[in-house]
Amino acid sequence: MAAAHSGDSPRHAGTAAAVPAAAGAAEPGAAPARSAVFVARRLTKTYRMGDVEVLALREVDLEIREGEFVVLLGPSGSGKSTLLNILGGLDVPTSGEAFWRDHDLARAGEQELTRYRRDHVGFVFQFYNLIPSLTVRENVALVTDIAPHPMPVDEAIDLVGLAPRGNHFPSQLSGGEQQRVAIARAIAKRPDVLLCDEPTGALDYGTGKVVLEVIARINAEFGTTAVVITHNAAIAGMADRILHLADGRVTRVETNARRLTPAELSW
């Protein structure tokens, strides 16, 4: 889906937000079009550093559909992480609109954003953010204790292939294993969306592929919408669509005719 035009902006009636559906009607006999779960219009984010203003996002328009695997691709400083943080409710835009379904992320208060993150979003970061004094099982259980409808802890650990390591501490795991624990923690609450910020950035080639296989499996088996930030162009091959970012703008949108499996990727 190419970046949307300003004429497609959502309309407001009082405090209720009308979120536009994904563009494009299904052809006869084709599978129905998936609805848009993320919609952004003219999304802008400015940071102030002393007397200097840094424009991190510049009027970004986008739609991300339910169950899609989307890669945000661009160099450092292109606005990828800022965009992901706004979609995940970790930050708010300076101006513009950002919706997840009927959640107005741009105008939500901190309590609303906290509920949104808790109930709907799983995060995976480049650095694993595990608690060193807790075992694998205990790290994952931290999320299941606060989620409304979590999966069993051992099921989440088994999904990432770490069932034999459930009683190990992070210091007893490799980097790839720690990242898989972070993914287990993210998916244990059964999130609607999985947001991954450079999930393979700190890993070697072989281990990175294992982590990508886990993310692809969650997207395929659970229909979880996955958005992955990377500067590694090879990873774009496993996405439904690739949003290229530069200088705070979405400069190009690509659609893959066929998604590659992680095993088919090389870099």
C-alpha cells in the first residue's frame, strides 16, 4: 500500500474517530481485503534539544493491515524508531493523526496509552531487557501476570523453542536465546501487534535467522500483525510490504510478490 494522500484523512465527529478502511476492494473470487489496523496521516514529530529543533518525522502517511508483516527499512536517523514508538504508544506525535483501530494514539492520555500497550502490543527490542535475577520462566511470567488473556508461560516458551531452558537465568543463555526469551515475553499476552526494533541487530548471521524464523512463525500461525525495523535490506525479503524511510519521510513503498522464508535470506 503506497503512502496515503491527504484527502484520505480520518474525520472526527465529536470525540469519536472514524478510521478509514484499507484501500482497494477485493476482486470477484479474491480473498477479502484485510482491514487497516494502523492508520497515520501527516504524522510529524519534533524533538527540541536546547535551542535546536530536530524534525524526526515529516508528515508521514501510512496504513498497515491486519496480519501483515511490514518492514520499516532505512538508515540510522531516518525516523524508523520514532515511528515505531508512536505506533506502539510509547511516544505521541507533535502533530498529525495516528490510530490503532479506533484508538486515537495521537490524542490519548498516558493511562489510555498504558492500557493500549498492555492489552494489544508486544515489543521486541535490539537489547533484550531481561531481568538478570529471574529465570526464563519468571521473565515471561511478568507479562502474563498483567495481561487480560495470556497464554500459559510454558506454551510461550515452547513456541520459541526454549522449553528445556525454562529454569535458566539470562546469564546462562546465548544472545540468540535471550532474544527468543524476549519474544516469548512479548507474545505471551497474545498481542494483536508485534513491534520489533532491530531484533537481529546484536546477533550473528545464524542466530539472527533463528530469531527471524520465530517472528515469522508468530505472524503466520497467530495472524499477529508484525512490524520490524531494520537497516538490513536483506530482511525486507520476508515482508509483505516494505516502507522505505529517509530523513523522516516514507520515500517508497514496495510489495513483495512472494515472501521469502528466513532460510532463503542471505546477507
